[in-house]
Amino acid sequence: MGCGKIASDFANAMKLLPKEEHEIVAVAASDLKRAQEFAEKFQVKNAFQGYEKIANCSEVDIVYVNVLHPAHLRCVKLALEAGKAVLCEKAMAMNSRQVREMVQLARQKGLFLMEAFWSRFFPAYEEIRRALADGRIGDPKFVQGNFGHQIDPKELARILEKKLGGSSLLDFGCYLVMLTTMIFNGQRPRSVHAVGKLNEEGVDIMDCVTLTYKDDAVAQLMLCADVSMAQRVSVFGTKGQLEVPKVFNCPTKLIVNSEELSFPLPESKEQYFYPNSQGLFYEMKHVRECLLKGLKESPIMSLEHSEVIMEIMDEIRHQVGVVYPDEQ
């Protein structure tokens, strides 16, 4: 559902996997011409206008939802009601109420649902989890991360316009919250303190966040849509430290206690819109494995983590003052 830039990168990354295991059999968009053009470019059998038809297409095993955030809830519910498993792009919804609604429906229907935080499936993130589990850096006590772009309003209106679900936090700052949540093993923070800057539409273009956890652990996160930043995350533990260098949400390198580890991506001749997008294939492989095992959610990107992430972002938005029309 949806055929924008991320859908194009997703389709190109899928070429790295065996076609007998991963194949796009249908695409849907609000505009039929866009769906047909996508289908022609990627040799997709079915192109639909609107999302009901793809939800009810008998050839579809799992629906990948990548429309704009405000439409996530409707599209996920359409797919689940039709009996389809769902992979939904981050941020999963506009708020935690919507996430809980999705999760409740998926569990009621006994269907697989996962938020598409592709980062979690990169080999570098697997190594982060190992380093935390085996005690190489001890107990994490301080996390420091930043993620910033100079956004061109003409190119990325979806980040800056409220009617499109605009938000630096929901669009790319969510990666900082996601990684912090993983580092602290899904804990809900004891406190959230946030300040920010809004544009004339009331959309956050800068957020500075401090999260406190048990045992005096702290995370300081900064994200911005009008300043470029290093886009890295550092984790300081009782026995050492870990750094995820640029770009931390799709890394090919990791530094653990001064040792640099490399995780090269597979070769790909395709043209991608976003950095390291061929790494989307790690997420695809994981989802297929979950479906073959009959799992209803991912053990790596759990629905509980999705709920925690969105609860944290709800509180950040509340403190900064970002309110969407249906929340008033």
C-alpha cells in the first residue's frame, strides 16, 4: 500500500532475495496511474487504485504499508480485517492510541503485525544486542544521540506540513527513540523532559529530549529538521562504550571499546533514494522467517516495543506542543 520513494527502495532491495521466496504481487495507490507506473517499473502483476482491493487480493500473503502516517491506521485495519499479515512503516501511527488499536486487532485476528524499523535487523544492530547481552560495555548508563537534516520544504513537505502528519520526531527522530528503547531492553522511562521548536504550522522542527531510566540511567537525544548533525549514537556503560557512527539508523560500522567492526552491505546495482537502502532486505528475510514459523509478532521488533516508543513520542509531542486535528 503506497508507492513512494521508500516503496521503490523496498522493491529494489527485494531483488537481492530469491524471487521464489520474496515477490511483489500487487501494488496500490490512491492514484491508479501511479500504481500502474510502479507496477510497470518493477514488473508487478496487479495494480490497484485504493487500498481495499489489495487487502482482499488472494495472491497477497502480507501487506507492506508505506503511505503517509495519517493513513497508517486505516490501511493496517483494512489489511488485518481482510486476514492479511502486515508490515507497517515507522512511525507506526500518529499516537499510542492508534498503535494500541492496531495491536489489539492483530491479536484478536491472530495475525502477524510488525513496525518496519528496518534498523533492528542490520548486522550492526545484532552486534549491539550481543555487546549488551555479553557485558562488553557493562550496564548502559548514558546514551547520547543526534539526528538532523537541513530539510528542503519543496522536497519533504510531509515532514513540515501538519495535514500530512508532519513531524521531525515521527519521521526520523523516532529512530533515536527506537534505539534507546532497544538499549534499555524495552523499559518505559521514569521521566521524559522535552523542549522544542515549532514551525508556523505547529509542527516540530527541533526536539531536545532527556529520558531517565531506573538505576540513574539517562538518554539525551536531539533531532532537527533545519540543521545537519553527525547522525550518530554513543552508549556509555559501566565497563566500556559503544558508538554507532553515521548513519546510525542503517550502519555498516560499529565501534565497541575502541574496536571498529565492519558489516558491509551486499552489492547492488540499483538506484536508491535513501542511504544504505539495500539493507531493507534484512528486514524482509526476518519477516518471512516469522511467517514460516507461525509467529504473530517479531521477537526482535516486538509490538510491546512499538507501544513504548509511541508512548514516549506522545509525551515528547505533548511537552513540545504538537497536536494533530483528531487529537484536539
